[in-house]
Amino acid sequence: MIMRKYLSFFFLFILLSLDNARAEKADSQQPMRISAESQDYDGVKKITTYTGSVHVVKGTLIINAHRVDITQDAAGRQYATLYNSPGTLVNYRQKRDGGPNLWAQGEAERIEYNDSLEVVKLYSKAKLTLLEGNKPTHESAGTFISYDSRADFISVTNTLAGVSSPGAGFTNAVIYPKPEGGHE
């Protein structure tokens, strides 16, 4: 009975701490700007590959990687797969709706970004941090993280397949207390 109450309070706390975790709504209407050392476009497959110090900006979304493959479907929706260079991680940062200084930032060996759904998937050595200003409010780490900013939903698993498997390792989280008074 005590354990159930503890778990109920724990899950309620997680839900409250993830409140306002949605990405900036205006970002979906912004152009995607990419700088890189080189780019190749395959018009038949509708894939553009950018390599070398890739810097992607779409509104408040900023992603840095070694290589990015961007695929565009017939409806014009864009899907990006970003890769690291050896010894580094792909990283991203994006403003969240719900306050003047709320952010989400993450890193992984590979990141996939779905432009139309505003879903970020982080693969291998994945870490996601929610921030108020520069202060973290929540951190998650695992083998795979899916962050759906529109639905305000984070899923962390211990396998690259996006499902947890017994004995495959652990996911980790740090939930920070809110500052007294609810503000910084």
C-alpha cells in the first residue's frame, strides 16, 4: 500500500515536471537552414546529404552533426537523420512553448528528426535534458530516447529498437526540485 502511494506520487511528479515540454509552435513554420562543408543531392531518391561540420537551424531548433541526410516526401515533409563523427555526439537544442526561457537539449550518436511531427529520436548514448534557463529540470538517459514535443511525451528504453528488454541495461533519470516559489 505504501509502495503504491509512493509510485503514484512519483509518476504524478514526473508528469508535473514534464509540463510545458512542447517545442516552440512557430518552429514548424520556419525554413530549415543548413551549413556544411559539402552537399550532394539525389533528385531521384529526393535525398540531400550534407557532410562536414553540419549546422542546422529551423526557428529555435539547432542541431550540430558531422553528416545529415534529409529526405523529402511527395507532400514536402522533411525527415533528417544526423550522424556523429568518431568521438563526438550529435547535439540539438530547441525552445519549448509554455514560458519565456524553457528549452530541451539532447545528444546521441545518431538523431532522427521528423519535421512534420516534431519528433526527435536519439540513438546510442542518448541523453535528453529539459531546462528552465540554464537550470535543468529533468534529465533522461538511455540507449534510445523518443521525444514527441507536440504530445509532450518522452520515452526512454534500453535497446535501439525502442523497447526495453530485461538484462539489456538501464535507463536513468534525474528530476530536479522546482525552485521555491515556482520561479527562478
